[in-house]
Amino acid sequence: MEVSKIENKNKKTHDTIFKELLEDKEEFKDFIKEFVGFNLDGNNLEVQNKEFRTKFGLKTRYIDILYKIKEEETFIIIEHQSTVDYTMSERMSDYCLVIIASRRKYMKKSKNRKAPVILPNVLNTASKKWDATRTIKQEENNRYRFPTLKYPEYNVIDINDYRIGELLEKRTGVALAMAFEKIREKEELFYIISKLGERGINEREKRAMILIIENLENIIQRMIKNLTKEEIEEIKKAMKEIINKGSDLMTNFAKTFIKIYKEERARGREEGIAEGIAEGKAKGMAEGKAEGMAEGMAEGIFQVAKEMIRNRMKDEDILKVTHISKEELEKLKLQIV
């Protein structure tokens, strides 16, 4: 499959997960409270997104998520982006104008002739921090004779501003999906699933986890390279155990993680021997199965511990999850820059 087609497929996958989660009023209400800073009443929210679309260039675009507050001319837009869109200021202005135009008849009949109040937001889950302009504005004030004016300005909820540990503490479906979006290494995946297995999940997180499992292969293709289908199935199995509240979740997933780690090491050794390079890999092949397993487990657990340190987790949580000693933990802290 061509790279562009894979990227489009992954983008649709991510859009589907966030749209399904945010169409739940309670999930949306908590998302706005946690990431935008507004308190909303879930009973006063109405989903509107299927009613609004706009022509942008040659494409017809639908607003991803649009809510209206009942009995108010107040609208909230959430546009999900897995890549930075440098035309977003124009797009968002277009969305705002479409909403205003759609309410024109109502405004004529109403005593209140004022245009709707619109709160536009972008949820950025790209690995690149959002650096597109947030309004249609002139970059140089003295280029033209008119003063610079702000056109509709949108807010950005940027996944890069949050650590995985912070997102897990919010305990909502969207925050959990955002945590998975931040995964770039197997150790981070191990940390998330270990934490969920340790503390359990609520109903919203369960709903998000089901959506993530359904689309896990596409998600991993984008974030973690070189995992086989068999390894992905092992990860799915561990995640389903968390949903079903299976026993000894930590041990089961640790076995899965170490199995994947060991298989990757073995593949690396074979490639090194075939190509006549990577002296370390060739040496590793002679270590023997028992030593290789022990080394792989230690290396994997230490990587998980480092990631937990980077996410500012408590010492007692790190020790409980990884089972390393206090002395080993202190040594790892010295290695974190």
C-alpha cells in the first residue's frame, strides 16, 4: 500500500475514535472542562455536527464535532487533527461563517439579533507541536495601510503539552485515547497497560479501550515500527484482559512484553549475521537462551521504569509496577536527563 494511502487510513482511524468518544455528551463536557477550562451542563448540550458542512477549496468538509447549548446561540467546535494543517485559520473562519449563515433566519425572527457566539477548538494529536497561525492576520503590521485585525481565533488543545501520566490521571475516554496517541516506543505502551491493569478502568475508559483495540493495528503502524501481527495480537489479548478484569494482569502483560522484546532481539541477531555487521548482535546470539531472556527482561523493565520517571510518577508506583529495588531506581534517576 502506498505511504499516502496508509497515512489517510490511519487519519480516518484516529478521527473515528475521537469523534465517537466526543459525541458522548458527558465525555465532551469533561473534555471541555479538563482541556479548555469551561464548566458545561451535559443536559443542555445538543450535537449538531451532521448539520453543518462547507466547501473549502474543491472539497466538501464537515465539522468534526459541533455542539450547541440549548436555548442559547452558543456553539462549540472541536476539529481533530493528526497532522498540522497550516490552512486551519481559513478553515475555522469558514466554519464560523457557515454556522452564522445557518442561524440567519432564526436571528431575524428573534428579538436578539446578535450573531451566535462560537468557541472554535483544534485537538492536535500530531507528534509535531501545533505551529500554524490561529487567526487570519497580517504578519507585518505596516505592510498595509489598515491596522491588523483578528478574524475568528481558535483555541488549540495540543497533545504535546501533556505527559502520558497526566493524561491517565484524568480518567476519561478521550484522555486515554490521547495517551495512546503519544506512544512512540514499546516501553510507553507497556507503561500505559501496566498502569491500567494495576488501577482498573472506568466505563468511559472501557469504551475508549474497545475502540482502540478494534483499530490497534493501524494505530501501531503509525507509532511503533516493526511489530509483527502475532505480537499485535498478544498486545490485544492483554488489553482485553484489562477490560474483562482478568487475573494477574501485570504478570500476563510483562510476559507479553518480554516475549516481544526477545523476538526482536532474535530478529536483529539474524540480520546482523546475514549482513556481517552489528558485532553486538552476533555476540548476543552466543549468549544462550537463558541469559538472553534474563537480559531482555531486565532491559525491558528498566526502560519502563525510566519512562515512568520521565512522567514524574511516584517512587512507590514505580517500585510496585516494575519490582526493581530502591537502589536500582535511584541509579536510573541519575541516568534521566
